[in-house]
Amino acid sequence: MKKWLITLLLVVCNFFIYGQNKQLLYDFKEIPQSLLINPGIETAYASYFGVPLLSGISFQAGSSGASVNDFFANDGLDINDKIRDRALYGMSVTDELSGTYQLEILNVGFRGRNNPDNFYSFGIYNEGDAIGYWFKDYAILGFEGNADHLYKRFDLSHLKTRGDMVNVFHFGLNKRINGRLIVGARAKLYSSIFSFKSTKNKGYFVTTEGQNNLLTSTLVADMKLQTSGIESLRAAADDGTIGSVFTKRGLFGGDLGLGIDLGFTYNLNKNTVITGSILDLGFIAHSGDVKNYVFKGQSTIEGVEVILPDALVNSSADFWQDLVDEVKTLLDYEENNDSYISFRPTKLYGSVRYNFGEQDRRIQDCDCRAGGNKSNLGYPNGLGGQIYVINRPRGPQIAITAFYQRNFGKVVSLKTTYTVDKFSATNIGFGASFNIGPVNIYATADNLLSYRNIAASNYASFQLGINVISWGRN
Amino acid sequence: MKISHYFFSVLFVLFTLMSCIEEQDFNQTDNIIITPTVEASIFYFETTEQLINDSPNALYTRDFNFDAFKDDYFSDKVIEGSITYQLENTTSKPVSVTIELLDDDGNVLDTTILNIESEASNTTDEEIFYGGTSTRSLDIIRNTSAIRLSAVNLGDNSSISTQPNPKLIFRSSAKFKMRIR
């Protein structure tokens, strides 16, 4: 069992990082789900309806440090040496294991009947997101112990993690202001199913030469793990009612929060477009089924100390028990139910695109109904760059993407991306959207070069889904 | 148009055909060994020359409760290690210190004797190994629940040391390797 857990963990680690960078889906306006990444995108369709549970499935995971192959390649090396070289001392505290998934439950969009400049969309999706930074000093302490590490401060702040699962109920308005500018906003109501957060830990453990005795052990700790929903899920797992608890907490029975997405598209000229969006600017207030674990204090010990003549005062004293009691007093551990707030991992996207080739008049004409003939829709080629920033516990992470998109009429749209960030300089992605009558099918995946040996991949993601689209007058 | 067709076709075929995975051996998890070595001070004793001179008996002895080694987690995981003793003496008397590890019933499990001359310029150091290649069994450590410290004044009760603030000091630390996995 343990073996499988470790394997699973490492497999998950293998596919990590970037959190939610959907560089292929961003500004891929032939796919309705791109509205969820930029509510201010330029839309060509009159309405769409996502096939429930199949309209948007996405998964991303990665590790900025080691991969499965680094540990489990059948290379004849001792796995303990590999762990020591590639994890303990090969990874830094800024390396992270993170992942996210999103499952659309409902996604509907339609153009306003009376005001075709407005495009409305609403829906529900379930989302899970977790990140954990490499707890380097904890790992060294666990693998090697404190012996032979005199004066090394094992930094307790290396434990930094957060994660949650939420249902998101959203309603968005996409509005063409004029022939050049489209803006959009999406209001979100979060219903948290569970959450955990331990991101503000401080302190250290150090062993030094002693003042009286041979060694001094010092622990300074200010640590906190905040959780919500986990206790009720644990109880439900015992009772066999976990499904109903998931449903209840996901349908406003859990902790609630509010958020907003904002976005725009601006046509600089007939061929050049800039876009931008900020997503999940919001928070969740956790007050129900909260359980927090707090460990705080400072203690310096040199073992049992018996100093005469003072120790003669109480000849029956239990010096060992006195030491244990003193440490317990100095290092306070408590569990409480204090409510807390967690902020959503806010994302920022931006892009500049140059469209070229002969514009498809049918698609362009469609858009005349919704704002004039200055639309950038219908071009067969699009070339440009994108930027992505996500707010993470150790600060923002940035990814830069170059892309090329090719449309073959309304039937087929293909997009390829090349993304660079601190984790990879060889991330090539590919996405396709097919319209077969009213049915839209799309699939995207990236870091394709790593498919030469998936086990050695540090990152992978995919998005796929099926929609039914009405193109209106087209 | 043809170039785009060609480009995407090649891209698609390339990545589809190239998808593979090198051989992985997940059974390597069976070979993972986690054996940290931990160390800390365990016992400190200090007395003054004045107290030795004032003591009517040449022998001081006392049992001290010490449950650190009896902790289930430690005793289940420990595989080898050592205890280091150190004696420092700036008093005017030679001293012999005996350390005995005792079990719950007061039985002596192990004995270590440290001797030091008067006003010694060097400390007396002794490292006692348990488990591993040592002849001393780890069960001694696992069953230790108390430490008996006995100090014998091998000199007189009247001399005064030339050292400032003369003391007899006993120090000790433990260093043990544990098999977590």
C-alpha cells in the first residue's frame, strides 16, 4: 500500500506545476470554454451549450524538481542515492508539486436577443487545486537526522502548502462596447467542499555545542495548519455517506466565497488584437467545520540537568519529568475552530495577436450584427504572444508563450504554442477544435516533447470537451 | 495553406508516434532505506568543591529517572548508536564516577566507570557503543529507564583547589541511528 502511495505521489509529482496555465485555450475563441479564461473574448457564435460533465475536462500537474524517471528509471543505481542526490539535495525550496483539475457540470452561453452586443454565459464547474513546495529541511532531517548537522538550522518555513476543492457557480457578461473594444466580467460564487492551508510557518530546529552539556537542542516554532470540511468528510467516510457530504458542501452547504473575473479584447487595428484577463479575484470565508492545528513556542534544552547544591533542596525530584513538563509548557500545541479566509489563486493573462490571411467574410458578417465590421474574427492565421502570471504562496509565477493558430474555415481550428517559464524551456503544446455541424469537439495538450518519455516529464496538461454551438445567421 | 496543412500534420503524427515511456521499476520502493541519526544531550551533573568538602561521606550516589530510551517509537526503531560521557574536574580531589543504566526493576544493565585526577587539565571522555558491531546489546538501551550516578571522592575533605570556582562536572549525550523504513 505504501509503495503504491509513494508511486502515486511521484507520478502526480511527475506531471506538475504552472497550476492552471491554459495557454492553449486562452484566446482560442473558436472554443466556448475560452470565455472562462477571458470573459472579454470576441465571440462569433449565437449560443452554445456544453454537454453536461463533458464540455470541459481539464487536468494539469507537474513538478519543477524531479520526475518519476529520476527515481524509478531501471538504471541500476541505488534508489537511496537517487533520492539523496535528486530530491534531498537536488531540489530547492522553490520547487513545487502542484496540480489542478476542472470539471464543467454546466456551461451555457447565449447572445442577447434585444442587444446582440451582449453575450451571456453561466454555469457550474467543480475545481480542485493543490500546491506543496519542497519541504527540503524536513526531508533532510527525516532522512539523515540532526547528527553531523551541528549548527544547521532546519527551517520550519519549508512546509508551505495549500489546496482545496470547490464548486463554482458563475454568471458572465461579455459586451462589445464598440468596434474595437469588448469587455467582460464574470461573477463567481464559491462553495468550498474542503480546504487546507499551511503557508505562514516560521521557526527552526538547530543543534549546537552546549553551554553546560555537550549539545544544545533549540526549537523555535510558529506553525499553523488550517482546515475546513475535512473533519466532516472523514466522519462521512467512516459512515459511508461521503457522497452526500460532498454534494451538500458543494451545493452551498459548505463555506461560501465570492470572486470575479475581468477581461477585455481590444482591436488595435484590422489585424492586431490585444487581450487581457484577471481570474479568480476572490476569497472564501471558512467558518463551518473548521479545525486548525497550532504549534507555537520556543525551547532550548541540554538534557536532564542536576546542579548541586540547588538540586538537593528536593531530594525526590523527578528531573526527567520536570524536563518533559517544561518542554510541554514552552511548546504549546492546540487545536481550535477559529474561522479563517482563504484567497483564491488569482491568475492574470495577456496576449497580443497579429491576424493575417484572407478574412472569412461569412464569419466577419456574422459579427456585424454584434458590433460592426471591424471584427478580427474569420482570419485564417493568428500569430502572437501571451503572458501568464499566477499568484502562489512563494510569490507570482510567470510563463511566456508564443503561439500560432490556423483556422480552416469554421470547421477546423488548430493552435500550437511554445511556452517558457522557470520549469521548462521546451514546452510545445497543440490544440484542435472541430465543428461538425452544431457539435464542437476540442482537445488540447502541452509539453508534447516530453511524450518521448512520459516518465521523465515534469509537466503535462490537457483540456477536452464537447459543446453544441449555434452560429446564428452563419 | 498547404504549408499549414503540412505543418500541423507533421506535428500531430510526430507527437502521436513519439509517445512512449522508458522502462520504470517501481519495485525500487522496496529498497528505500530511511535511517536518520539523531543526537542530543541526555544528562548533566555538576557539584562544587565546597559541597564535596562538606559531605561527610566520600560517596555520592543517586538514581535519576530517564525515560527517553523507553519511548516506544525510539525503542522500536533504534538500530545502533552510542552514549558519550565526559568528566571535567577542577576540584583538588581525584574522583571516580560510575554510571549505571537501570531497568524498571532497578537491575543494572550496563556500567561505565570514569576516573579523573584532581585539577585535571583535560576532560575524561568515553564513548560507549551499542548494537551494530558492538558487543553491547541494544536491549540495554531499550530497557533503560533510569541512570544511577555514583561519585567517589578519592581525595580528602579539606583541600582547596587552585582553580577558580572549582567543580566536578559530568556531561553526556546520545547519538543513535534509527530505522524509520
